[in-house]
Amino acid sequence: MSQPSDSIVAAANARARHLLTEAIPIATVSALGEQLQEGADHFAGVLEAAGLHTEIWESPGAPVVFASRSAPPGKPTVLFYGHYDVQPPDPVEAWDSPPFVATLRDEAIFGRGSGDNKGQLLAHVGAVAELIARDELDVGVKFLVEGEEEIGSPHIGGVAATQRERLAADVAITADAPVHDDGRPVVIFGVRGLLFVEVELSGAPRDLHSGNRGGIAPTPAWTLVHALASLRDSAGKVSLPGFYDPVRGPNAEERAMLDALPTSAAHLIEELGAAGAEPWQERSPWEALGFQPNCNIAGLTAGYQGPGTKTVIPARASAKIDFRLVADQDPEAVYDALVEHLHRVDPEIRVRRTASVPPSATSPAAPFANDVIAAVRTATGLEPLLRPRLGGTTPDYIFTQVLGMPSILVPYGPPDMNHHAPNERMSLAALERGVACTIEICRRLGQDAPAI
Amino acid sequence: MSQPSDSIVAAANARARHLLTEAIPIATVSALGEQLQEGADHFAGVLEAAGLHTEIWESPGAPVVFASRSAPPGKPTVLFYGHYDVQPPDPVEAWDSPPFVATLRDEAIFGRGSGDNKGQLLAHVGAVAELIARDELDVGVKFLVEGEEEIGSPHIGGVAATQRERLAADVAITADAPVHDDGRPVVIFGVRGLLFVEVELSGAPRDLHSGNRGGIAPTPAWTLVHALASLRDSAGKVSLPGFYDPVRGPNAEERAMLDALPTSAAHLIEELGAAGAEPWQERSPWEALGFQPNCNIAGLTAGYQGPGTKTVIPARASAKIDFRLVADQDPEAVYDALVEHLHRVDPEIRVRRTASVPPSATSPAAPFANDVIAAVRTATGLEPLLRPRLGGTTPDYIFTQVLGMPSILVPYGPPDMNHHAPNERMSLAALERGVACTIEICRRLGQDAPAI
């Protein structure tokens, strides 16, 4: 099998770059509900122009873009998943160029969504568009593009369940993650789940003077601190009853994959800081990220947060908490245990769930897995690493659990592209690699028969 | 002893209202270091115009305004203390009129500083100015007006120590508190001290993706939560070693005063909320506020605080904490114990002290105390309540401990004037009562000999 010719990759890559430059300015911040219809319309137009039949499906939240092109007789269909929504740009002042302007510098395109996920998704689109233009697409192709991934994909599971026939395919491919820390391509067979909650407490009707009322007023900030401290010990262990019961470690095959994943101490130190990276220089972090759940405080808010001294008793205190869950943890069960635990601390604590995504896994022995691995090898000229589970979350369960097909993640973004952080970027080389991989995946699957 | 005549009170009150309207627009926010020189210049001009010899003393922080008018031979001198700085106006959006515009409505003057402390201070100034204008001031008068009270008066103690002779007086009078909760006038004989610290932790160099790194990244927000939870138990007891050793309860005379202070259940419910007020309907809150120390979380900050879902591991987490201390607690000793405690949790925790004010007490048997009580009785036509200690903090220790004189607090502001909160206000009736009390205090002291 030869690599895709330079000319088709170059032409497809030019498409992808242009499409990304046009997509970044649409500030599709799902956390704020901003510009989501505009984003859906834009991506539908892009997919229609690429030569696919396109529909916009309404959902109880952001619209879902679906596009398809039928498989030639006897050929399989690949379903590409991506999302047009992005994380909030905060803190905006930490960006070196405006987050919603596609800015080319240092051989990369900067902007919110440049990597996560507009850039990686548009690598797929540019490749498919160029294959169609050349009449070289020998595989069925579908795109499922949602607008709520960054808020935990609350509706795509329901949409998928009602659109099983339209979404039928032989394998799902997702490029929504970074490549391995050392920059090598990686093929991933599952994700952690996500449960995101907001916890809030109220005290007096308004902030009070801590001198005049300190000692007799309600203290929601203290109650919040004690509720959180009782949730996770200082070693990181979550204290919800039954939390670890469904957790199971890697099997022998997964263990071998984990052991083969390289760990760069220099990269960890740069990213985590010297103190944080210390334990992970000695042992592999990949098992912890893929096979251990985690409870994170994503935000804490109470009282006066400006510079200097202000002696108030806060009337309200709140926290944002996310759990990353591993197979076979159930976000519903974790949520129920969490609410019960918090209400034992204080029955007045308000808990609001904003995201609930089950974990997901595909066997590396699943149909087409070897084709995908081989395609990445051919397109990049590198032996791809194999990773059993991603630390992050995609709604991968809709493919493995709702639609019943194997699902494989093939990320293209470099590890330093600042997903969810200021100065998010997509290197030009990574974008081109994504285009080349997509072309090669389509070619290889086009030589296969569909799964039975 | 007759009440001050209506005409002198009315004239002095007109002066005070005019002065307050002029003073509110100067946004002297000491926490932000804003407009402090302008504030000092303004108040110096006001005191000079009132007929006092005025100086501005430089300090390592905000300038201090000193004004004096010598005592007639054989007469005592009264030292009025106040401050020209104010709290930050946050949350600005909660104000019904702009915080730095003096707005008259509902028989009150609204604006930041209208009560705390510009309004109460200018009641003194208006009264003294009118007495001087009528040549009826028979007592020596000094004013000490600082610009850092709201950030814990870090420099006024040092200034007082180097200006002992200029500041010499027979009794200090401060109007920097609300009157009693039921609106009755109160005379107060001490204050709680204050220790304010900012606690901060850092993790990774920047916020990280909680999926990609959750479980291996440093977690400063969790460390902060555990550090705080270990500082105070859920019942409110501070766990610093030795913290309660110097605390002593009220003596018999103080206990009698506390028992005589009325507690209004309706007022407590309005202010604290039904749940918060419940315990204090059964027993007196005044002992807790005056004779028990308290540890308050004034602010909590970490990660994403906007609406919706953002899955970041915060790179930094911080808290603002204030301790209210009672005689004979030493803020220096509490600070040392706090730092040692926090560093046992994590040696990397940064602790920054922004305010440190010792508690203070004056005996109700001190010279001139009965004159002040009688003056308030005469001026208001009401029997003043006597309160051993204020829950809040003023730098009262500079009078009792640095300058060695009795110090008495006579507040004028109503209890609902929203000190430190949005819609701070000073009722017109309260301002007039402050003017009347000041006139009567000066008259009574003018009939006395100085203390030996």
C-alpha cells in the first residue's frame, strides 16, 4: 500500500486550512449557548458543498448536523463524529491573539476550536471533499456533528437512539483528542465517562459584615468546604460508597499496550510542573488516566475575589465538580450517591447535573481496527501507538452502546495545542497529517467488505 | 441639662448633609488604593474650613488627616476618630443607584461610605463646625482621620506611636458602627480585633484539561479545600493550637450589660434568614459577637466560575480568610499558628497577611464614660444601651494601648444601613441624631476638668 500521493493530500489540506480559517470566528460557546444555530448552519453548508447530502436535526439543545454519502455496492460505511461547539475562551486576557480570530503564526493556526474540535473535524471534511471531487471515494461516509460536546453531550445520545437507521455504519471514527505526548500518532479504543455537577449553598439573604455578624451568621462557604473535603481525601480517593466497585483494571492485552506507551519526563515537567510530574516520571501515567476514575474541582466561588481586603460573610458559595468515570461505572449511580452524600452534610445543598456521559470501550480485535491502524501507519510513515482508553470524554458510548458499532479514536492534534486553555492552536503539520490519515482510512476501508 | 436647641442642631445638621453629599463621590476604595490622596485632601479642607488647624501626615500607606483646636484652659480635650476610606462597591450591579453618587431617597442618603464612615464622621465635623461658628465650643477637639480602616488600619498604629504628643487627649470618641439592632442608641466599650490573610496555592503552570490530565495533575483546589476544612470544624471551632487559651468570657458587669441588650427575632430573621437566626432567638447573640473569636471565609476562588460546564483543573486556588479576635488574643500569635498549621498541610501554601489589628477594651468606669452616656441620653431623649464589645473592628487599640486613653464608641448609623454591602445608606434621622449627640458630648465635656 502506497502513501496518498502528495498532490491529493496537498489539495485536501488546502481545503481544510481554508475551512478552519472560516470556522474559528463563529464563537460557538456551548456553555453560554452562543452562536450554535450559526455553527450548525455553517457546518451543514460546508458538508453540503463537499458533496454530501446534509440535514440539520433539531434536538432539545443545540442542532445536530448529519451528512451522508451512500456506500458503493459491497463497500462499508464509515461514520465520522465531531463537534462544532467550543469551550469558553476564559481567561481572555491570557490569549496572545483574539480567541475567535484564526491567526497564523509559528507554523500553527491559533484560535478557540482550532484543535478541539473544528480543526480535527475539518481535516476529515477536507479529505472527503477532495476524494469526492476526484471521484476517488470508494466507501460510504457519514458525518455526525454535534454542538454540545463541551457541555457533556446531553442530547446526542437521544438523537442517535431515534436515528439508528440513518446513522447505521460499520465503524465510527473520532478525531477529538491530542496525539501522544511525544507527538507520535496514536489509535485509541475507548474513553472515560463524565459527570459534571454544580453544587451551591445559600446562607443569609445577602453578604453580611464579618465583624458585625461573624459567629452568628450562616456560613455557606464553610459548609461547602466541609462538603467537598468529605468527598475526596487528600490522597485523591473518592469517598462515595460503592464508587470503586465497578472499576476494573486493564486486561493483559490492555496492560501490554499501556506498558508500550512512552512517557516523557521533560514533557510532564513542562505541563504539570516539577512537583506535580514527579511521581509520573517513575511509573506510567496512562493507566491512571484510562483505568482510574477521578474527581476534580473545576471551579470554586464565594464572596469577595477582588484584590485586597473585604470582610464579608458570603451569602452564597458554589463549586463545579467533574468526575471522570471508567468502565463499568455508571454516571447515574455516581450522581445518586453524590447527592445522598452531600445531603448528609447539609440537606440544603443544591446539586445540579450539567453533564452525564457513560464511559465506553471497543476491543482492539473489532472489525476494521487493524485497517485503521495500518492506515495511520501508511499515512504518517510512523508506527502508531495503541492506547486502550483516553483520559478525556467523548460521547463514544453512542456508537458502542446505542448504535452498536466499533468506535476508534484517531487524533491529529499535537499534545501542546492547549485544548480548553488560552492560545489553543493547531499546527499546520498536524492538520496535514489528519488529512492524510483520513484519505488513507477511506482508501483502506474502500477495499473491504462491510461488517456482517 | 437641656437638649441642644433645635436651631443649633438644625444648622449643624445642614452642614453635615452638605458635607456628606460632597464626600461620597470621592471613591476612596482603600482595597484598590484608589483616590486616597484626593480623599485626604478633601477631608483636610473640610476640617480647616470648620475652624481647626489641619495637617496631612504621610504614612507608608494612605495619608492621615489630623486636625486640632486647643482646649480652653482647664478644659479637657476629646479626640474624634474616623476614616475617609470605604469598602469596594462590589457587586456593583446590585446597587439601585450608583455607589459613588450621593442619592437621596426614602429619607436616606445612599452611597458607598454614607454610613461607614463618612456620614458618621461628618456628623462630628458638622457639629464641631457649628459650635465653633457660634463660639460655643468649650472643649479641646482633635480629629484623627485615616484612609486605611477598611484594609485593617495597617499604619495608623505606627503613626500614632510617633505622634503621641500631638494626639494627646482625655478621651477618644469613635462613631464607626451601627446603633443597636432595634434602633436604640448604644455606647460601646471595646472591639474585636482582626487578622485578614490571603491563602494561595499553585499547581501546574496553567489550567489543564480535566480529562487529559485528571488523576495525574496537581490539584491546588483540593489542597485548599483540605487546608481550610482542617482549620475550622463544621461546628465553627477553630483548630489552631492555643487559639482559645487567651479567650475570657465577660465579667459580672459585662454580663449584666449583655443580658440587658434586647434581641429582636424579626430583625435577626430578616438579616440572617430563618435557618441562620434560629439559635439566636433563644439566647443572646451579643456574647458570641463580643467575647468569642470567629474565623470567616470572605472569599474563595478557583478555576472556571462562569455559567455552564468547563472541565479544567485549576492552576491556582485561593481564599481570603478573616479572624475576629477577642481580648486577650494576639493577632501576631494567631498568624504564626495559622502559617504553621497551613504549612503542615502543604509547605507550598502561600499566606499573605493584609490586616492585623489587636482587640481593645475600655472600662465602663473610665473617666468621661458617664458623661458620654449622659450626653447620648440627653441628645436622643432615650436611655442608651451599653454594650461591652463591638463584633467588628476599629483600630481602637491605638487609643487604649498606644496612646493610653479611654476610648468609647458612640455609633449613629441605623442597623440596616448595609455597611460593606450594596445600597449602603445613612438615614437623615440618624445623621441628625449623630450631630445632636456630638454637640451634647462637647457641651458636657466642656463642663468638666481634664483627666489627671
